[in-house]
Amino acid sequence: MVEKLVKKLKDYIIKTIKKTMVSLVSSFMNSCIKQASSKQDFAFHGKSDDKTFDYLGVADAHGKSLNALYPTTILKNMNFSIDLQDEDFFEKIMKKTNIKESNLVGSTLCICKVFEDRFEFSWVGDSTGKLYKEGSCIWQTKDHDRYNEEEQQRLEEDTDVKIITKDPLGNIILDVKVKNHSTIEMVPAKVYHFLYNNRINFTHSLGHSGVTGSHISKDVIIREPGVSYKVICATDGLWAMICDEDNEFINDTTKSSKDIVEFACKRWRQEWKQECNGKIISNGSKFPESNIDDIGVSVWYC
């Protein structure tokens, strides 16, 4: 009996020490936005009202109707410090945004809640969240986009959805991908046509009267004590402008959200070599101002 009590006490002490070690590690968080012509990105961070977790996130609205900012206006009016304490917070957000007033407009949303012992990610759309550990990316969101095989199959089986790969003239729809610091390559893209004239170039979103779906992706990653971590949640205004050779810069814990946004902003405005099917088709190409995307970034690190 005494040995069991001693073991329980020892286990309790070890667990308490581990928690203390995590809580004593200084953590920092910040957010930055660089709006372009559409002015539809939103980035945020903070601490829960009960002080049990930090949070960070981003949203990227889209749509050209008069109520294009409808979903992000709802998000900006939320009290995340209180609302995120509810385990069903994302379901409640979706219920608010997927009403008929959101037809033709929508928004991505990616949120990470950072606890002493875990990271909780929740997301809809293609605003990516990444988790870095000791300088290496160990996890990222499985976004709702054309690269997500499960999402692709879901929409292929939905008779109310049309997947478009060619424009009205029969040309393949193309998107750009950063190959390295000086070259962009043209890659095949898709546009998804949902009910009631809703169209997006990824597979799922808040808003759009709920016609893109009602599912939410979630994942939990264990946090080890005494380990350096960095979380980045960002809109595609960032991820569209980086490549593998940028990882060292992105995961550097000395780089703030402002540093990362400024990095992406320079990429959007630089000159590029343009490649298609492995061949350089132009030099000195630049994105027109109307094609430059908003950039929203939130960062947490310890």
C-alpha cells in the first residue's frame, strides 16, 4: 500500500514538474495583414478568457457581391477570448456564416489553440496552418483544395457540383506555383461550381449559403515540454509565394508575422521567370496589381 502511494505521489510530482516547465517557457504571438485590392484578409491572436490557452488564426474572404465581407464581418465581431472556450465554437461559427445572406460569398478559416500539453487545429478552406518543432515542419493542415483526394472524391460524387478544368475557349485553367526564388511555373487548376451560382477555386468554405458542405477538419498534436515550437496560420497570399527553399526563413523563431508578410509582399511584386511544361516562356514577368493577393499571417512561438 505504501509503495503504491509513493508511486502515485511520484507520478503526480513528475506531471506537475512537466506542466511547470511548459508554463515557464516564454511564448510570443503576433498577427499582421497586408491588404491588396480586395482587402478581404483577417488575422488575429490572443489568450482565452480563462487563461488556459493561447489562440491564433486567419480568414480569407472571397466574392464580388455587395456583401462580400459578410463572413469576415461576423468573425471580426466575435469575442474569440470567450467564444473559443466553447468546444463547439467552430460549429457555431459555421451556423452563423452559412445562412442565405452569404450566397455568392464565403471565407476560409484556420484556427490553432495552444494549450500547455497540445496544439488543437480547426479549419475550413485553404488557409494553411503549419506546426514547426525545433526548426522543422512536423505537421500541416490538410486543406480543402484540389490536392485533397478525399475532397476531390466528395465533389466528384456530388451531382450538384461541376468541376471545371477548362475555360469557355477550351483552354486548360492554370494557376501559378513558386518553383524557386526567381521562377514561377504554370500548373493545372480547377474551379468548382456549386448550387445557386456559387463558384470557388478550392473545395470547401464558410458562407455560400452552406452549399459547399458542413464539415470541419480538426487535429490535435501533442506538445512536448522544453521544446521549441512555432505555429503559423496564414492565408494563401503567403503560401502561394513561398517554396521549399524558404523554410529556413519561415520557421525561424526570430521572424515575426510582420517579417513574413513583408517577405511575401516583395515576392508578389518582384520580376519572375515564367515556366510552363518545363520550358521558360518569359523573363521579367510581374503580377498585375489586380492579381496581387491580400496577405494575412498569425504566428505563435516559444
